Amino acid sequence: MLDMGMTIGGRQVAGQESFAVMNPATGEVIGNIANASLDDLDRAVNAAKAAYPAWSALPDADRQKVINTLADALEARAGDLAELLTRENGKPLGGIGSHFELGGAVVWTRSTAALDMPVKVLQDTDEGRIELHRKSLGVVGSILPWNWPVIIAIWHIMPALRAGNTVVVKPSPFTPLSTMLAVQIMNEILPAGVLNVVTSDDQSASIGAAMAQHPDIRKIVFTGSTATGEKVMQSAATTMKRLTLELGGNDAGIILPDVDPKAIAEGLFWGAFINTGQTCAAMKRMYVHEDIHDAVVEEFVNVAKNMPMGNGMDDGVLMGPLTTPFQHEKVAHLVEAAAQDGTVQMGGTSGDGQFHETTIVTDLADDHPLVTEEQFGPAVPVLRYRDVEDALERANASDAGLGGSIWTNDMDKAKSLALRMECGSVWINKHGALQPNAPFGGVKKSGLGVEFGDEGLMENTDIQVIHQ
């Protein structure tokens, strides 16, 4: 069992209290973690604030070099990080699991290192020269979720560092271990105080709320539920913090009648059930034309039946448990209600511990909770439609707007429909395929701002315009 402390100012710091971290597949305690106080948070912010002048003054090329070195270090320890991630989160080591996540973390780190922030010349005439400069903010606070704890930490940390900021990270209390180890690895390279981590059980002290209100944190990056994102936004208002909020989604996929059901079935499965459905940009609702509805459901079920679920440390497992007890309870409740009102084509039963069977439900009304709420687990409703305009209207009816997808052999029609979907990203014949060079963010209640690429990097800066 691990006993891990926080990283503050380049040193390992024990809390006055600790809390336990459980393996969701087995229920065993795998670690005791330092439980931060508000004083610990102040020490972390002060360390980041003290490190900021030197880090922000570092020549741009030198910061690029350091971040590439961080990628090398994370890649060298990817095996250790992946095993720890599986033990605390439950996702399998193989497939689209922990090794996949660590590989993505390294790729995103290298991609972020390669980004530039050139001076933009807005005018250079006899009347004068006007330049737009991008300047770092100061201390950036990162509040992480439990579903992809390492790669989302990288999504938060690396653009902030690349832009010249220093960082204080707060992992989820359910999955702090892999993030803490990653921060320790990076602190072997970074100057003391540039990257700090505080850990909290979210009960004894409201560290997340205190970060959002902290006067010396200039920006908060938060990934998580819309309800919590709203609270972060409210708390940040008094200090006029910059915000990037990647919040909940209820992504719709629209399947047109010209597709081959068998050919798209595996893509539909992973679009909906990647990370056992615990992904903001997973497909949460599936609208299928009535002409192929039954055939798509049949092929979808056939694929799902061959995706083994179990302890992620075991060979061959592709689906894990639900990471938190709350999420397990929520999914079980939604599926129980769906089984009464619709037709369960597969699954429908809550398993031992925090496992829940992969579940596919048809014949639900549009106002059913499994359709309107973000289930965030291995259960998806398949909804029938006759007219594509009707499907589009139903897909857009949600107050979430993170991602969506169109499935068809007609690329012109796909693009036309995609442009009418009310969401930040639309994929054609796939779902949820994120890339480091493609900005990602939500509209409506799915968030504020974007991550990735040049646009994501610039969100870690202030603009200063110089008139000559």
C-alpha cells in the first residue's frame, strides 16, 4: 500500500491527516494520501508564485526543451504510471485503457512543446506599428476529474507551463495516485515550485472552492460536471479569474439509413463505451433511422457481447468497473428505470461491487432520464427516427453541447448536418476521437473556452497590445 504526500515547492509534504484510496475493481485500500488543509493550499500557491518570475522569464526555446524532457521522463515511467492508474481508476491496462492513456499523455506533451506564441503585427504603416503580444498569467490552478486523471492533468498542465505559467494541481480524491506520481516525476526536472500538487478528500476542507476564490491564482482550468463548473465560475467571479471549463456532455450520434450496420458497429461501441462510458465526449444518445434500426441494434449488441469486463489488471479485459460508488449508483438507477419503460436489448443488471453490465436499451421516450441525463457509464439508449430533420432537432434539444457525430456514406450530407449540430466538436463515422492539434471545448452548458492546439495554448495567456 502506498503512502503519498503532496508536492509543494519541489518537496514531498505530508498532511496532518490522510484519506484512503480504493481499487474500484476489488474494494481494497491501495493508498493513504495526504489530506490538504487550506494552509497547505496557501503554501502551494505561494511556492508557485515564487517560482513564476524565473519560469516566465526563461527563453521560449528553453521552456520548449524542458517540456520535451518532461515527455521523455513520463514515457520512461509509463509502465509504472499505467499500473497505478488501473489500480485506482479500474480501467484495463490494455485496449483503450491505461497504456493508451499514458501514450496519449506523452503525445500531448510533445505536441504542446511544439506550439509557438509569435508576436502578431496588426499594423505596420506610416501611421504606426501595432503589435499583439501574448503574456503569461501567473499561477494557474488545475482541478481534475477521476475518469482520465493522467491525460487530463497533462491537458491542463502543459499549455500552462508552455505559456510561462506555474501550476497548482488538485486531483480527484478517487484517483490521485497516478497524478501525484506524474507530478513527482516532472519535479525531478522542473525548478522547485513550478508544478505543485495538493490532495483533498473534498470533505474536510473545500480545497477546490478555495482555489477558485484564491486571489493569487489567476486562472482555473476545470474538467468535470456542469453543476460543479457553475460553482467554480461563481467562486472565480470575485477575482476575475480566467477560466477554461470542460463540462458534462450528452453527445448524440445520428445514424443515417445508407450505412452498413455491421461495418459501423464497433465504431459505435467504442464511441459510446470507451472507458466504460465514463467519458465526457462519449456518445450518450444514438438516433438510428427506422429502416436500419433493428439491424444496427443487432450488430451493436453482437459487438458488445464480445467485450469482456473485469479487473483491469487481468489479461484480455477491455471494460472495467465504474470508478466511484456514486456513479455506480446513478447508472444502476437510470438503467432500472429504463428497463421498466423501454426494451433492454442487452445487460440491465448491476454486478458485484462497482461493476455494471454493458447495457443497450431501445424504445425509450425522448424525455426519459436515460436520454436526457448524462449517464456516464456503460448504458446507452438507441432511439428510432423517421426523418433526419426530426433526428437533428431531437439531438439539439439538450442543454449540453460538447460533441456529436454523423454516420453516413454521404460526406457532403454529413458535413451539412454537422454544421447544424449544436456542439463544439462533430465527428463523421466516428465519435470522440480527440487530437492535440484540434481545439476541443463545449457550447451551451458544456463549458467555456477550449483546450488543445494554438487556441488552447492562448487561453493560458493575456493579450497586451503595443502601439508604436
